Amino acid sequence: MGPHASFTCEEFSAHSHALVGPSFALPFPVNTENRTPSVSRRSFVRTCAGVAAAIAFDPRSLAASLQSRRSLRIAIALPARDSLFQRGFDLGISEAQRAASLFNASVASQVTRVDSLTSLNDSVAALESSRVGGLVSCADDATTLRIAEACARHRVPHFNCGSRADSLRRNFCGGYTMHVEGSAAMYSAAASAAGAKDIALWSPKLEKYGAAQLNDRFREFAKTPMNSAAWAGWFAVKVIWESFLRSKTDITMIMATSQFDGHKGAPLSFRKWDGQLRQPLYAVGTRIIDVPDVAKSDKPSREVLDTIGDREGMKRCAR
């Protein structure tokens, strides 16, 4: 198998059986506090499809990766500026836990309070010492900057799901922050291109590329439609979990250099110069318009997605 191999669920099952045997168990205690005790056939098929999409690497790397860790923990910064952000994060954790159960691994979440900026540094330092996979936030511009600064000091991957501030992308030089929320420059460019004012990161009316299924899962889980903040929280967890699967040691590099499926019709990746997620936005009206519409271009999707937002060279310091 080469480094870019892909699997059907049946093929993956066969490969993992051959690699680790029919009674594989991790050589350490597994935290089962937050794991799903059983998986229905419907849930198994859904999870297996997601895991198969995530695995684009040598299966022996997967076995080594799972043997080298006890579990993955992901932190959420609260309070959040949008209440549905936490529900999206929770759905991501639930789906990651279900997938992890197939590997005899575990995924857990924890809350990091950011009410007091004076205690923020200590809170993030605790995340570093406990080797948390990442901190996901949905905060205002000032709080997001403070979180980014603390995460840079303590080398904790940070996912910004709330701030659109261009200054955070252009002027902050600490690294370790990846922006799932679009930048103000992206929203402005999308509005200009579509001739529309209502631009969104996500819509509960989206149907293509598996979006309808994701919207249905969220509605069933949260009893309310999925908005942009909920999608961002869900996607950030997905990035951290899939990066955990793909790496034996440093998942930060995997997060920054891999592509991920966010049900937006194109592989999504983070720009190396400012940490911004490449992605289409949506002009929401009587009909929903993808901006930019990758499906209508013959150019590589990454090149098309880079037509909105900052270009390389606009960053005021090397990343």
C-alpha cells in the first residue's frame, strides 16, 4: 500500500484484520467514559464511510498511531458567542467517538473557560501539559486574539470558529491558530462576486455533496437547524480527529497540510501563509449560490478557492 491508498469499508476491515489480528487490543487501558458502548448497523455503516474517507495513508501507520496513544482529547473554549457552536462541537465529538470505537480507541472532550483573560494562560498551559489535541473557540475578536496568543506560547493547536478579523490573519505571527470561520476579506469578496449581502459559512438549506445528510444528523442531534457556527464547531473536531488518525506523532503538521471533507463540494485545506481555511461561502437568498463555485471551473479547486480572501504576500510576517 502506498501513502495515498484509499479503502472501502470491507477492504479496510480486511487490512486491519491482517495487520493486528482478530483480537487486537491496545497495550494500555482505554478510557471508555465517553465512548459509545454499542454501535447499530446504521451507525456502523455511517461511521465506516466517514472513516474510509479519512484514511488516505499506509494502514501500518494507522496501527502504529493507535498503539502510540491512550486517547484523543479535544477542548472547547466557553463561553461561546453562538449557542449552537457547542452543539456542533458536541456532534463532532459524538461522531468521532463512534468512529474511534471501531479502532478500540477513545475520544473525549473537555471545557476550557475563557471568561477571565487573567486565567487564560494557565488554562491553556494545562492543555499543553495534558497533551490535548486542540482547542476550539467561537469568541469575539479580542478574546480570540488572547486565545491565539496563549496557544502559541504553549504550542496548543487552536481553531478559530468565531472571529472574522483580517488583522488576526495578517498581523498575528504566533502560529498554531487555524481559522475555520471565514475572514472579513473572504466575506467581502464573496458578497461582491455574488452581488448579495447575505453571505454565510453554512446553511441548513444546503443539500449537495452530503450537506443534506449532515444537516439531517445535526437536526436529529440538536433538535434545531445547523447554522454556520455549528458547522464550524463540527468541522474543527473532524479535522482534529482525522489528523489524529493520520499521524504517528505530530498531528499539528497533518492539520496544516492535509485536505478534509466538509461537505462543501471541494477538498478543504488551510492556507500556509495565514492559517485560513480554503472554502466556498454561500450567498443565501431564494436560492443558494456557492461562492466561488468550484464545480463550474476547470481549474484546480485550491486555485479557485484562493480567489476569495487574502493572497500570499499579504501576511506581514513569515508564518
